[in-house]
Amino acid sequence: MTTAPEPPPVPAPLALELLVHGVAGAAPEELLGDPRTVRITGDSTAAVFRRTEDADAEAHPERYAGRPVPEAYCWSRLTSGNGTRALWLLLLPFMVVNLAHWARPPAPAGAARAGRADRAVRGYGVLVRLVALSLTVLLIAAACEVALDLIAWQCAASPHCTDSRSWLGFLADTEPGRRLALAALVPAGLTGLLWYLSNRTWSAYESQPPPPTGGTDPDLDDGTPALGRPGFWYGRRLVARLRAAHTAAGLLTVAAAITVPTAAYDRRTGGTAELVGGCALAGVAAGAATVLWVVCRRGRTESRLDLRLDRAVVTLLPGCALALLVLCAGYTCWSRPGWTATGRLPGDLGFGLLMLAQGGCALALAAVAVRLRRHTAAAGRPAAPAALGGLGGPAVALLGCALGGVMSGGVAQRVADWLDGGATPGMYAADAADAAAALPGPPVLLSWQAAVLPPLLLALLLLAVRFGVRGAVARRRIAATVAAEYPGEGYDKARSRQIGGARATAALTDSTPWFVAAVSGLTLLLGAVALAGARLTGQVPGEAARDAHPLVAAAARAAQDSGSWLIGLGFLLFVGWGRRAYRDAGARRTIGILWDVGTFWPRAAHPFAPPCYAERAVPDLTWRMTGWTGRTGGRLVLSGHSQGSVLAAAAVWQLPPAVRRRVALLTYGSPLARLYGHWFPAYFGPADLSALHREVDCWRNLWRATDPIGGPVLPGVDGAMLADPLAYGRTERHPLPAPILGHADYQADPAFAAERDALLARLARRAEPEPPETTALPAPRIPPPVPRSVPGPGRPGGLSKEPPDRRDPTDLAGPPGTTG
């Protein structure tokens, strides 16, 4: 009797290590340690890569016994792609105020959310959206100040200004109203450009819905972490509403800028034009009230995937505002032969009201933040450690307002100085010739804002010196004890000072809240001084103090001159940096680091902020993990460095429980608790991270004391502090001096591979391998991948020229479509 042959052993399911890089990005060749890589899925903007030899790993699992298949998700081109990213620098204030929405204190969970705490959260969101709206109006108002006031009103009426600028000569013989209507094309065009960029970037970056099997149940309780909610990374409805409202606000600002001076002249002369002007101003006021209602009416929807769109608001609101602007321009073009341009346009009142509204909203935000902290304490929940005691959101909002004020004031000051030649706009003229040549200049308030800039910078310099001295003391203290951490090696004073300096410098990151608090507090205080000075004197600081004590007059003149110079220099440096980034890929990657940190969050407050790359990256990672584990039944280690660890945590929160059981999380150099936990405690506080740890038991975090960004996350997650450098001096294992790695090269530490293997082994012990799921979405039949060419000249980062997309046969099919 012949016995049947034993069946061949079934190979164990594959293990996959999905690497996610951090800020500044990394080429797939660098992440995978191999010059030959292939794109498995994705496009030229964000994609998953493998080594060429691992492209068919799913067909040969026996080759990978005891080791995972490495693959890399590269997303850096989402923030530092082509040269147009340099234009995003102009959107910096919008990005900062958008962060204020996410920097609120946490609200108590459970029944308490249904009462006062819930109303406080909604009120906080409304206030941040109002501050964001004021920044849009401020930017368009600054464009109106330059185009309408300085050029069309002041320079066109001055022969000394137009004689040296032939391109403005045709305006000299045109009536003031028609000059204003023509110049209004500049701020109106800027508004249209902002609308176009917001709409285009939404379609390109943020229109990726999460997997239909991902996320949490629609019937959510208040204890569900926000980042685990199905609609968190898909805010199409709110962004569309806010884009329509901000576009309408910009057009209405232009309409008001050309209608107010025209109506003021018609009131002096009387007649039919006065009635038309009153109707135009009433239309602008009604439009402004509608914009405010749209901004305050609705916030984000996170508990469900909201695919609806308020088409009436999105279409009618900007369209009606544009029609009203056209009507106002027609009214302004009405012939008025006796009208002459003198002095300034009435812009001081508008800028003053904007500044007052921003300060009032910031103070109201602080009050709401304090109220939320009290509600949390009353609910018996320990307050999460938060930057500035929970006032980080209001401080960040004030910082955004300060940036907006510097940019708007810098543009106005530079253009006024350029048009005025050697004279100083708005200042006392020494003789008749200077008086005839000098222009009135920008609004008085902008000159006062420039004058308070030197005291602000001086205070920041003193604060920096204080922390520099503290850092030097800390370096000496650390250097005295660092040698004891490396037993068996001799003492080296220079080496100890080097290591102590690296640790002391890394610790300075924890002092960032003090700088933000100083900037915000001084901005509020000095802004109030500037507003009061401009309102009470009606003159620029140097002119207002001309008859005061000589020392006071000299100080006021010096503050105004130096402030005007500094604010103009800052604007020129800002433009120069953007121009360099447009031409240089290296500088563009440096700017990309800023966007990596600032544009992780969705556009919840300002629709013109730079696009949120996480709304593309998080669905990418979720789709990849869901598809791969569903097809293979294998284990997966999601390995995230720096900002990549934040993306990894957000993606794991979105996974279904069945997939989450197959996934381990390895983070290193992670800012999850050190930065995100302190600045965004409502989303990355200890309670939220502990909940994530309960859902992903296989989680390990690696950190170094020399890392200025990463740090410990949770007591049950953190490993022992990694030694950096690996060797104090020269040893047999390290014959050459070991470098201090800081935030980089965590994978070079032997502890990295040991922790990763331990996570995979723990995953294998937790559950027996399950057969591949048969209900997963079908994958298309696609030819095998083609090796990706090694980057050469003209291919920065190896990502500027991609081969056709080649997908892994086991990869999950992407979303059926996207919406814009």
C-alpha cells in the first residue's frame, strides 16, 4: 500500500514593513537602501516604492522567512513639488490662523459635551473662522491700499509722481472715480487668484475619500478620538462654503473701497448720485452680513463622511458679490467733472476696525479656552498638558494676525517709499519743494504698526539671550555627567561638551511656547498702543511727536524710520526667499519643511491656506494597509519617522478593527507628545494617545535626548532612551568617532531592527494567521512592475520623472473616483 506524499509546508504569511519618512522628505532609494526601486502604486506626487528584487514578494513568500518586505511611502512632493509651491509663502498668515482652530483645549467627554462644553467648542470654532475671515479682508484691503490709494488716487494726482513714471501718465487725465474703478481690477484679480488656487489644490490634494471599509461606526459616542472619525480627513463641504464666503468677502472689500469715497463725494454734492451711492453701500452691507452668516452657520462634520455640497452657497454667494462689484464699479465711473483727488482715501477707519476686531476675537478665544479648561476640571478629568496652559490657540491666532499685519504694512510702506522717491511719505517736509513732491502716504495706522516693530524685536532678542544663557548653563551641567553613561571609556572634556551641547540645544525646543507667548502678548499690547496713537493723533509717530521733548521726538522718529525699514526689509526678504525657492529645488525643500508641520491639519478655518497634505496621505496609507492585509493575511509594521509618525498614527486611527489587529506601529523621532500633544491637546493629548495604544497594543517608540523634535510618547510605549552617539570615544566596535545623530538615522541604531522584529513576533503571537479575505475589493490585472530608474542629473530626489504606474497584483484598487 502506497502512502500519499505529505503536502508541502504552507509558508507563513508575509510580513511587511511600510516606511513613512518625515520632514524634508527622502528619496525611495535612501529609505530602502537600494539604488534600484520600483513604484508599486501611486503617482508622481505620492507613491509606494519597493526594491526591484522585492516587487514580486507576494508570489514567493518563502524567500522572506524571518524578515519583513520593506517598502516606502514617499509623500514629500505633496509639500515641495514644483516651483509654484514657493507662492504658498504668501499664504503663511492663513496657515498659521488655521492652526489656531486645532490648538484648542480638549473638551470633557460624555454627557458634559451635550451642555456648555459643546457650546464652547462651537463658539471657539466660530471665533477662529471670524479671525480667518478678517485676515482675508486685511490682505485684499492691503491690495486696495496699494492699487487704489497709493497709485490711482495719490500718485496719479501728483505731477511729480507721474512725470517719472510714464506708465502712469494716462491716469493723470482721468477722473478719480474712473481711476479707482480701473485700479480695482488688481485686488479683484487677487481675490480670483486665491479662489482658483484654493479650488485647484482641493482637487489635487484633499479630494481622496477614506476606504469604504475604514473608519468607525457612524453612531459615535463622545469618547471616540476625533482622528478616528470617518469624516475627519474629508472636509469638502466646509472648505467649499468657506471658499465661497471668503471670495465674496474679498470682492465686497473691493466694492466698499471704491464706493465709500465716491458716495462721500456725492453726499457733499447731492443729487441722484447720492441715492445710488446709498443703495450701493446698503448692498455691500447686506452682502457682508450674508458672508458672516455663512461663516458662522456651520463648522466641520467629522462623525460621518459628508459628501454633500451646499451648491446654493458655493455658486450664488461669489456670483452675487461679483455682480455687486460690477455695479459699484459702474456707479464709480459716473462722470463727476468737479471731483479732484486730495489727501488719502478713508482707509484708516477700515484698518482700525479690522485691528480692533482681531484683538477682540483673540481675547474672546482666550476666554473660551479658559472656560473649556474649567469644564474639563469640573468633569473630573485631569487637564491635559497644553502649551501656555491651554491658551496656545489664541496665541497662535494673534501670531497669524501679526504676520498678516507685517505683510500688509510692508507692502504699503515699500510701495509708498518707491512712489515718493527720496521723500518720506506722511512726514513733515523741510521746504516747499519737498512738500510738493511728498505723497500723503499709507494710512496713519500702518505707520504706527511699523513704529512698534522695533520694541517687539528687541523684546524677542532679550528673550533669546535669556534662553541662550540657560542653554549654556545646561550644556556645562550635562557635560559633567555624560561620560558616566559610557562605562569603561576615559573622560574627554571636548567630547562631553559636544554631547552636552547637542542635548541642551535639543531641549530648547521646549522653550518655543515662551517665544509664541511673547510675540502674541506684545502684539496685543503694542497693537493697542498703535491703534490708540493713530486714533488720537491722526498723524504718523514722527510727525505727532515733532513738538514734544527732543528725546521723545528723536525716539519716535527713530522708531518710525527703523520700523518702516525693518518691515520693508522683511517683506523684500520674504519675496526674495520665495523667488529663490521658485528657482531652486533645495530651497523649495526647505520651505517644504515648514509646510510639513503647518499643513498637516485640514483647512477648517481658512480656505485659502496651503492645502492639507494629510487629506491625501492618510487615505493613501489606509487604502494600502487595508488592501495588503486583506489580500495576503500577513502582518504589517507601519514605521514612521518624525512627521511620518504623525501620519502613521492618524492612518492607524482610521483602520477597521480587523485590519488594526494585523498592524504594529513603530515610531521614532516622533513629535506626537512633545509637540502635537502640547500644541494640539484636543487631538493628541494623553487620553487620545492612550486610546490609540489600547487599540494598537503592538506599538513601540524610540527616542534620543539629542533629538530636538522627537521625544517620549507614553510610558507603556516608549523604549529606553537610545544612546547618541553610539560610542563615547574610539572603541573596537567604533574605531572612528561616532557621530551625534540627533533627529536623523534612527535605522542605523541596532535597537531599531531589534524593536521591529519584536513587534512582528508579538503580532504573530497575538493571533493565528487568518486566510486571505475574499470580500476585499477586486484588484485590476496589471503587468508586473518595471524597475524605476536611478535618479540622475536633473531629477532631484529621484521623483521628478516617473515611469508609468505599475501596481502590485495584491494591491487594493484605489477609490472609484475623486471629487473636487
